[in-house]
Amino acid sequence: EFLGHIITPDGIGMDPLKVQAIQDWHPPTSVKELQVFLGFANYYRKFIPNYSKLALPLTKLLSKKVPTWNWNDTAQQAFDSLKTHFCSSPVLQHSDPSKPFILETDASDYAIGAVLSQKSADDQLHPIAYFSRKLTSSEINYEIYDKELLAIIDSLSYWRHLLIATNDPVLIYSDHKNLEYFTTTKRLNRRQARWSLFLADFHFQITYRAGRLQGKPDALSRQPALKPKGGDSEYEIQQQTLLKPQQFVFATNELPPTVIEIKNAYLNDETAKHLQKAIDEKTDPTVQIKYGIIYKNNKIYVPESMRIQILQQRHDSKLAGH
């Protein structure tokens, strides 16, 4: 193995690891699973001669005229033929370090997937390699932000030999918009802090792209074979409400005092009268009035008669947290 290629006495071939995510794709067992596969295939149909003819046995299974699911030998042959095309030229191309890399990543509830691509001489975006893997039992519990970030981290690690110290920034597409601001985030948890140190070795730019345009990595991260063996139960816990409805408090705070109430309270407040006099006579520059509210050192002066009321609203409410 040398720089992503397998060198043998017969010549240079593609590294099997680059296409393992495709080769391991199991035959669909339902219309929904077939739609995921064909959605991925459609991105590369322009590189596959007679694509429509090759895929016809599969697209027929999507017809509403087909009463029952029937995965036969003809469908299996079409499935295997398309996978072979994905893993060979002209679809799959060798990397060129002089050209910018494009990394498309995605995370599902149970897996992550990625496609590494470059533009070729035909000015079309060609895949260089594919990647996908199941999430571990602990990773399944990550928040969606961290799952999407994990897809980027693992992809960069997997293709580190190609993506480290590139001249042009690696353009990373993600359908999680907040990741665009990860490099400028000031507060990180420990996991994110470790990842931030890892990312410092790479020259990259994260760009948001809507999920509907993320078909390639999205399909890789949602392969049925990557689902937990126990079914959906291993990750459905994320989508459950752990607190029952009766455990929620349906309450709101009383409305805070209005400007009129505060101004009325000033009329019977001795300190407010002194502060008002200082404003009128301009004897204390730290006191000023805005819209009828007195400020002392840029802080609102609260009349004595309203302080207990405000403290109770902020600290005694069921929503106050203490």
C-alpha cells in the first residue's frame, strides 16, 4: 500500500479500504432501503454508461404497480453491477494533491458517513473514496452537534494521509449549520476541546449545505446494515421524553413592574426625590434619567417599596430554579 494505492506486480490498483463502505452495502430488504441506495446512485449516474438500463430492475420495484416486494436474481445482479461501477473508473478517481479536496459528511442516529471528492479534467466532481461506520454505544448518546462533528473528525483522521497540510483548504460540507462557527466557539466541552486540537493540524473550511443536498454522505450514514443489531431500541432513547407530562410545571412568573409603576413609586420614595434633585441641579454626574427611570451608575434605581416584590418574583417562583 502506498499513498492510497495498492502496488502489485500486475500494476497499480485502488485501495480496497477506499470502497469498503460501498462493497459492504447489503442488498435492500424494503422499498425504503432501495430508495436510499438509488438516491446515492443518482449522484453518479452521469459517469455510468447505460445507467438507466442497469438500474431498471431496481426502479421497477419502486412502482406502485408492483403489489409485493420481490427481490429476485435480476434485481441482485443490477445491485451488484451498480456497486461495481461506484468502485471503479470513471466514477472513482485517484487523488491529485495539486487540486482542492471536497469532503461531504453526515451523521444519522446510529452511523456516520462521508465522501471525499475532487473535480476531474471533465470539470465534474468525482469521488476518491467512501467512508462509513457504526456509532459505538456511547457515541449514540452524543447530541446531534457532536455526532455531526464526529463525522468530520473521523473522516479527516481516516484520510489524514491525503488531507494533512494541503495547499488549498479542504472544503467540508455539513448539513448542521452551527458547525460553521466551531472554530470560533469560545466555550467547548472536553470532547470538543480534544477535537479542536486535532483539527489544528488541518487546513479546512466548514460550509453549511442543506440536508436535501447531502444525499451522498446521508445515504452512507443510513445504510440498513449499520443499524444496531437490536433494532432501533438502542438509539430511540434519544427521542423519548424522560419526564412524564405531570412532572412539568405549567406556570409563569408575574409580569415585571412597568415603567409607569416604577415612576409612581418614585413619588413616595425619599431617595428618589434626592436623586431627582441631583439631576435637576446637575450636582451628581453619576445620576441620570431616561424615559422617566432614574439611573445611578448606569443601574436602575429601584424604589424601596418595590424591592421585595421584585426579589420574590425572581427567586420564589417555581421557575426560578432555587
